[in-house]
Amino acid sequence: MNYKIITLLSLVFTASNIFSYQELKLSEIYDSNIVESSEWVSLFKKNSLEGWHYYQDDGSKTGWTVDNGVFTFNSKNAAGEGDKSLISDDEYTSFVIYF
């Protein structure tokens, strides 16, 4: 009986520590990574794939279009062999992306 109580208390203690640790980490991330709006760089041109390229492309891959700032892949219109992933021309280490 005592083992069950000790086990239960240990689980509750461990779970509470895990949740408080996660909350701390999230607050650290959001507080420490706030940047001024002037520092943001837009990765998208309104209706252009400028700044993007196809993964390992020799110039024959197609399928991606941009309409009103929305990137869309249409497999029916795609051409070229292999992976048609879209890659940014530059590398970024700190970014926010919304789907």
C-alpha cells in the first residue's frame, strides 16, 4: 500500500516538474527572440518565385506557382525528374513560419 502512494506521489511530482520546465522554456524562447519589426526579412515576393529554387535543379523542374503570395504545387503541371522541393536561395537560422 505504501509503495502505491509513494509511486503515485513520485509520478505527480515528476509530471509537475516536466510541465513547469516546458513553460519556462517556452517563455525563454519567446522573450529572448523578440526582434524589432525593422529586423524582419520577408522571404516572399508577392507573385514571384524570386529568391527560391528547386532542389537539385538543372532547369527542367516545374510545378510551383505563386498567386497573391500563396505558394502552390500542382503535380499535374509538374515537369522534371526527382524531388521538386522548393528551397530558399539564402540560408536562415532564426525564422517564423505559418502554415
